[in-house]
Amino acid sequence: MERPPATYQVNGAAIRTRRKELGMGLAECAAAAGISRPYLSQLELAHRRHTRPPIYAALRTALRVTDDSLLAIEDQLSKE
């Protein structure tokens, strides 16, 4: 069985776009994902570009995403 990567490089713009599509505020989304509002803001603004697998999974759940559209393009290509 393949292990998940130590971190995922995320696409902050994709996170922000999806959050807004769902009509979620920053604090609401952060709470749903179990992370702090400043941490989510840093991801969206690309001040942080990597996150650990549990946080990535929580973001996908909070944003109702079932594919890897929240990953940076480099990480998406490496999965193909």
C-alpha cells in the first residue's frame, strides 16, 4: 500500500474560489476544517503552500471536494 506524501502542495486560489462558490466565510470554512482562520488565510494567499495529509483531507471535506482540484498543478501532475 502506498503511503500518502508527507505534505501536499495546495493551490490557494482554488481553495478560495471553492469556498466562495459555497458561500462560506473564512472563519466558517476554517471551523469546518478544524483549522484556524489565520492558517486558512495563509493557505489561500499562498503564504503557506504545503499542508499535511490530515489537514488536506479536512479541507476537502469542508469544501465538499472529491478530486484533487485543491492541489497545486505540480502535485496534480505527479499523481498522474
